[in-house]
Amino acid sequence: MRRSVIEYVESKQMRTDIADFRTGDTVRVHWKVKEGDKERVQPFEGIVIRKTKGQNRATFTVRKISYGVGVERIFPLHSPRYEKIEVLTHGNVHRNRLFFLRKLKGKASRVATQDELEVERKAPSAPKTLEAAKDAASPTSEAAANEPAPAPKPKKSKAAVAPARE
């Protein structure tokens, strides 16, 4: 009985508008900061290096470089203190915790994004029309029949490449 009461209270505190992000993603957390009697929203942008599980106790750690100094901040996932979490880029990582980024500097500390990898892997685009597809598939097209085959280039010998000594 006691366990179900705790689960009920915790379920009431859970947020439902959480953005779908993983470790390695670059996020911008809009955190509400209270200064005196005023409240304002301050964004904190960086790479998610850790994400812990747990119902309402789940947290995530965001790391950024500010004026040459590494800054990490741990945010509660279900906290009412943040306004929203924006996912800027999806990182392509194969680890759950990216603590090795703490030791890296400069370009070495960058995480490859999924968008960059998709562009590298992208195959040549298919022809848009059916006629263009037929022309590309046929080995004896009109353009290939009219042009003569290129002649092979002669191989250069080492004597021709090396300068002569006097």
C-alpha cells in the first residue's frame, strides 16, 4: 500500500511535454531564473553528456564551453523550473555517458551530428521521370554512340619523370 501511494504522488509531479532527446544531442534548456521579485528565462545551450533514469527523479547533464571554461549543469527532467527544452541537433554517439568530452579541446570535442552523416551516406538521386530513368539505364544511348571511346594515356617511365643530372 505504501509503495502505491508514493507512485501516485510521483506520477502527479511528472511532466508530459518533455522533448525527445538522447545523449549526444545539442539542446537549449530555457530555465526560469528568479532575481529578487522578478522572474526571467535564461537559455543554457550545450551537449547532453548524461541522462539518468528514474520516474520523477530523472536528470540530464548539459555541458558547454563558456569563455574557454567547461561548464556542466544538471537539470531535473520533470522540474517545473524550465519552460521548454529545444533539441538543436541530434548527435551520432554510441555511448550513454560522454564524460570523455571533458578531456578534449577545440575541434576534437565536437560530436558528429546525424545530419552530417546522412549527407555523406546519401546515394546519388534517382531520375525524376520515367524517360530519364530509361535513358540512364540503357547502355547504348545516343550520346554514347556518337562519341568515340577515349584513348588510354601512355604510362610515364621513371627516366622521363626524374630530372637529368649534369
